[in-house]
Amino acid sequence: MRVKRDLEKIKKEEFIRQSELAELNNVRPSTVKYYSELGLLPYKQKARGLSKFYHREDSSKRLKEILEFKKQGKSITEIISYYIR
């Protein structure tokens, strides 16, 4: 069973879980999962079926960029093309 870490502890960690990345950036975990499945948010996973871990700073920065592109009216196809060349 996982114990929920408080936001201050999350902010100090180098790698964080999907739900923690979502909480840190005020989005739903399903948003993080969706962008991860598209290959836009890289993660580390030690074994199949285990939690995905995201580099806190890099993933937060990327997530904010993606959300800004969406706010500017960019399609998901345009966003994918920007990151995955």
C-alpha cells in the first residue's frame, strides 16, 4: 500500500509518481497518463506493471509547455510533431 506524500516532500524528490506529477501541476492523473501514452512525457518503469516514475523538473516543464500549446489552440497532432521529430 502506498502512503500519500505531502506536497512539500514531492517538491524535493527527483522522481515522482504519475499522481504526484498531476497534483504538482494541478491536472488530473488521467491527463498525465494520456500524454505519457502518446510519448510526450517520458518516464522510468523498473518492471512491467510497476509504477511509472517521472523526473519532477523535466516532466513538470514539459507538461506546462503542452498545456500552453493546448491553450494556444494547437492540436494534439501539432504538439506531438513538435516534440517527436
